[in-house]
Amino acid sequence: MEQVSEANTPKKGKLFYGWIIVLCCTLLVAAATGVFVNCLGIFVKPVCDDLGFSRGAFTLYNTIGGLIGMVAILFYGELYRRYPQHIRKFITLGVIGGVCAFYGYSMATKLWHFYVIAALYGTVSMTLAGISVTTLINNWFVDKRGLATGLAFAGSGVSAAIMTPILTSIVADHGWRMGYRTMSITAGLLLIPAVLFIRVFPSDKGLLPYGVTEDQVKGENEGAPKVIQTGLTRAQAVKTKAFYIQVAGMFCLGIVGMGMSGHVIAYLTDIGYSSLTASTAMSLVMTVMIGAKILLGAVFDKIGPVKSATLTGLCMLASIVALRFAGAAPFMPYVFSLCFGFGYSTLTVPYSYLIGQNFGTREFAAIYSLATMVSGLGNSTATTLSGTLYDLMGSYIGVWTLYIGVAVAATVLLTLAAKISKDKGYKDF
């Protein structure tokens, strides 16, 4: 890191440019996750009804994109390490790919059209969210890194809460093709300003990372304060039972969470609720999720990893039970919304916390990336699995009943992994 004069350090009362970076990251997540992922469930029923696809076959396009993205992230991780100065260019590639892909869906007439477009988008999709956002936040923040990360990832809930009812109305009034075009245009309006204002390093603006003083960047350790790291290495972690139990729990959690999210609107309308009620319920999920992410993080800090793991599983279990019995009373879709606002948040917030608490920070990034890559198979295949099970069973009731058992398994596995790790003291090695 280049030396920065006292004149270039942030002055009291002056906005630190890192918070602009946080806003840019919020916009990235708002488009990549809030619009491109969380709103996909709106299209399952209208596209299948119009083009005659089965729900399992149609939702496979989302799985194809997700699986290719999982492979692509390994390459981007290496590119980001070797060419950090070009991260903004990689993000720009993702912006172009995302906007073009979703506009392309609007012109599809065959099932294979969706598959090909999804595959192409999968090659660039990962540059728009996790790897770019966490890299930028880590570059710009030492202090308040958790707050900055939480604010960035809250963007998905905000955009999805706003766009779900809007897109549902557009699809109902003007068709699903106009819905995809609206997604493309909206995402472009969010992503283009983000790219324009992103700066990869504080030194690009003549600044230091938030929380770093000039004394800490002088001498041999120039660039960052020295921190003592404890815990397991990745090589050690993969030799423990706790790691595989943790990954299995995360896999089960992803199956239930993503398996629900892509089919909520279709299910609620199937059992007699209006499209407005269904979209409002899903929009409420996204609204609750904004506060749930912050609240869960605060609670985790107080109750420790074992109870946090149990709470994580119970949030998802409550969500699937509420959805299973959504037809029992008119208020049940909103009970589901409240539960799933917390349940859906467990697919992001607890993972980094539990992995850090269970295995320490010595090689946190290496352990975290491996765990999320493997468990991500659950996230990527869940929407298609739900659609396929629906096709086989003829309704979602059996699917949700099965997922209740999977949620119980997730709770047990996550709690067991945390207890084993705590008893062994892995994080203090």
C-alpha cells in the first residue's frame, strides 16, 4: 500500500469514501440477488402455463446457471488474487452479462433457450455479488467491517421487497416477457451507477482503510495492523467430523430455503390465494429479512455458536411448517412471511459466523469458500428439486412435508457441528 499523507486521511466530519463503496456494494447485491434471484419465483407459473413446460424442467435453468457459477467462482477467485486492479472490469462484465441475459429470457420460446442463456449468465454472475462485495469491503474496512458487510447484503431484501409486487403486477397485466425486460432495465439502473463509483483500493482515493492509522502502515508490516489468528488450517479442518457435519447441515438448510423461495407464489396461488396476496406475502418476507439479518447477527454474538446453530435451524423449520399449513387460515401466509424473513436470512448471516466460531480465523477464507462451495449444491439444485417433486406428487403439500424432515436434520447437524467444535476447542488452536 502506498504511503498516504496526513492530508489525505479522512477528516472528522467528512464522509469516508468507503461508505460510498458500501452503497455501491448494496446496489450490486440489490440487483444480483434481490432482483435476479429473489424475484424468479414470479415467473414459474406464467411461463410454464404459456409455453407448456413442466415446472421441474423450467426451473432447471436456474440450477444450470447456479452450478456453472459455482465452478466459475474458483476461476474468479484466482483472477481476483492475481489481478486485483482489474476487479472493476470483472464486475462490468457481470453487469453486461446480467442485463443481456434477463432481456434475453424475454425473447425465449423454447426450453433450451432458457438453458443456454442461464449457462452464459452463470459464467459471469458471481462477479456481481459475494466475491466482489466481500473483497471490496475487506479492502476498505478494518474497523466496522461487520456493519459494512451487513449493510451491503441488506440490499437484496430492500430491492426484492419493492420489486416483487411490481413485477407480479406487470406479469399479470402485460405478460411474463415484459416482466423479464423490466428486471433487466431495473438491474441496469442499479448496477451502472455502482460500477461508475467503485474504487477497488482506498489508495485509489488517496486514503487508508477505515480503522487503519499511518503508524500501522509504516515499516515491514505496511498495509494492515498485525492480527494474531487462531484456529484450524483448511487442511486440518477437512480432517474433522465437525467440518463435514457443518457442510451437511448447510446443504440441508439450502435445500429447504431455496426450495421454498422459488415456489412460494406458485404454491399460494395453487391453494386459492390471489396473485396479489401471494406477491405481498413474498414481498413481506424480503422486508422482514432486512431487519432479521441485523438482529440475528446481534443475537448470535450474545448466545454463542451452539445456541446460534440451533436457532438457525429452528428459523428454517418454523418457515417450512408455516408454509405447509398456509391454507389453514387467511392470516397464515403472513405468519409464513414473518418466519421466512428470518429463515431466509439464515442462508447468509450464520454461515460466516458459525464457520468462524467453529474453526477459527487462521484460514477462515479458505475454509469458508470450500464449505459454501460444497453446500452450495443444495442451493443450486433446490428450486429444480421442488419443481420435480411437485411434478411427481401433483402438489406441493408432500414436498413441504418432506422438507420439514430436512429442516429438522439441518437443525441437528448444525448444532452437533457447533458442539463438537466447541468441545474440541478448534477455534483456539
